[in-house]
Amino acid sequence: MILFIKLLLAHLLGDFIWQPNSWVTDKEHKKHKSIYLYIHVLLHGVLAAVLVGQISFIPYAVLIAVTHGVIDLIKLNFQKPKNKRTWFVVDQIAHLLILFGVTFLYQNNGIIDFWVMNEFWILITGILLVTKPSSIFIKTIISIWSPESQNSHQDNSLANAGNYIGILERLFVVCFILTGHFEAIGFLLAAKSIFRFGDLKEAKDRKLTEYVMIGTLISFGIAIVVGLVIQALLLQLP
């Protein structure tokens, strides 16, 4: 785990702390012709090698640098102003997956060992369950109570904001349960209630208030159940 932490630190330093905006701008305009792209790639390789501090890791540092450059080139050539945010997320996920892979390969665990770990399948299934599938389930269940005023307030809200908030809150709840911080769930619920109180008070719609409360309680309920089930399954593993 400490190896991945070091590689993550190298990534954060190379991609955010020590990459000036002027480099980013130059890369976006010149793409593969930008000298800063290759300096950026070299920096990632050097940081990874230095922070790990082992000669045997140098080939892996080179692998990280090369794959980082390839991923960045793909992003630079395919991203547009409209999908720039999407490509940023895809780019960062790809980099993290490479770091995960290098960590397991270098520690002689191999990707296959990771792939057959029961913990992996339990966690990934639980995490995916509380994202979009739960959102669809909740939306379907509470649709029978959807107040007419709900549609009239959508223009004042960010697109799909409620959906993303629900997913994030369920992920937080599962994380809190798995780490044993049940008190944080109450804090999260209270914080959401405080932010929601102003909107609901201004709307002066009892049906809307009840609709939001039902959705919130179902969302938290699903997350708590999933978190407890994941915890129970993990405890039963040998």
C-alpha cells in the first residue's frame, strides 16, 4: 500500500503541483509538438523513481512515464471545449489504474491475484450498487408521489445535481460504515437537512417537503443496508 501512496504522491506533484498553467495551455495548443509535454512525462518518471527510491523500480518508473504520455496525448487529441471536463476525469482514472497495476506488478502480487480477491468483488459490487442502480430504484419508487411543483423548481437547479448528490451521499455512508464512523452518517444527514431546509421553506410546499424526505430516507437506508452487508461479508472471509 505504501508503494501506491508514493506513486500517488508523485502523480499529484507532477500533474497538479509542479505543472504550471502555461504548460497545460501550450500542450493543448501544440499537442505532441509541445516541449512541455515531454518535460511533463519525464517529470513523472523521475518523481516516481525518486520517491520509491529503489533501483529495481526504474523500469517501472519508465513504464509510468511512457503510459502517462500516451494517456495525455489521447486526451489532448480528443478533448473539445464541450467535453473537456469528461476527458479530465477519464484521464485521471486512467492514470490511477496504471499506478494500481504497477503497484501490484512490482510487489509480485500480479493482476491475477488481485482479480481473484474476494474482497475486490464484494467492494466493487457494493460500490456500484449504491451509484446509478440505486438512483434508478429510488426514482422509480418515489415517482408515484412526485408533486407537480417538483418540475417547476428544476429550472433553478443544476442539471442532474440531485442525482449526483444522492450518489455521493450513499458512497459517503458506505465509506463511513466500513471505517466504523457511524456518527459521521448523522452529521451528513444533518448537513443535508440544513441545506435543504431553506429551499423547502421558500417553496412552501408540504408535498415537496415530504417527497424530498422520502427520497432522502430511502437513499440513506439503501446505503446503510449495503454498507452493513459489505461489512458482514468481509468479516466472514477467511
